[in-house]
Amino acid sequence: FTWVAWIKTQRSGTIVARAGRAEVWDEGGKVLFLADGRLVFDAGWVGAVESSRIRLNDGQWHHVAVTVHREEGMSEVTLFADGHRVGKGPLQVGRFPESNLPLKIGHCNKDFPPRQPGFVGRIREVGWYGYRLTGPMITDLSRRPPGKTGG
């Protein structure tokens, strides 16, 4: 799958989550968030993949994306910022399914991510794809400023 969004913030916090029917983590929970300005994808009870040194909490618009490609129990998770790959790693993302969990934008639960669970800023044009977008496709999306993606 692929999740994409445009964000503008000077803080950390959840961008998109599929986690927690209430205010707690459920098995299978997954979340894309900023931690100290860095992009992170977390699969509950499995692990996380973090971006490189790039900081996205500078008050400017940034296009962010995560792709997950599952093969034989292990998934390849790739993080993108402004059309560039900024992180990559293996996770057992499919270990716990998330299909019965609600989609949340700008919030995961009351204590995750730590120190700033809710998103403070702007989130636009969240996209949810049931397949992995290619790097060039994500780069193309990142070249269309928020509010200009018509087509």
C-alpha cells in the first residue's frame, strides 16, 4: 500500500494512522508521523522505519509518502519526502492485519507518538492506495503543490 499527504508544521505528531479503535494501540496498528521533524512509519508490536537526517518541521509545505511492499512475510517500507527517498527498511508489517481499524488523520491515540500525539499544523490531500506507488509516481505527485493536484 501507499499513503501520501502534504504537511506544513513546526512540530511533531501523527500524519495518518490506522490504529486504535479507542485511545489505545491495537495489534496491527500502523502510523506515519513526525518525530523531532523526521518522518517515521511504525507498525505496532513490530518496529519502525525512520527517515534520514532531513527535518520536515520547518513551517514549509512538504509532500510525504510511505510505501509498503509485502513479500513472503516481510515487507519493504520506503519513506519519501518531497519526491525523494529518505528512508527504507524491512518490517513484518503484515504480521497483524489493520483492515478492521479506523483511519485517522492527524491523530493516532492519546499517548502516541510520545510528546506530541496530535498534529499541529496543516494536512492536505491525504491519499490512500491499495498498492505500492513507484518512486517516479511519488515524485510526480510531489511536484504538484497542495491544492493543484487536479487532473
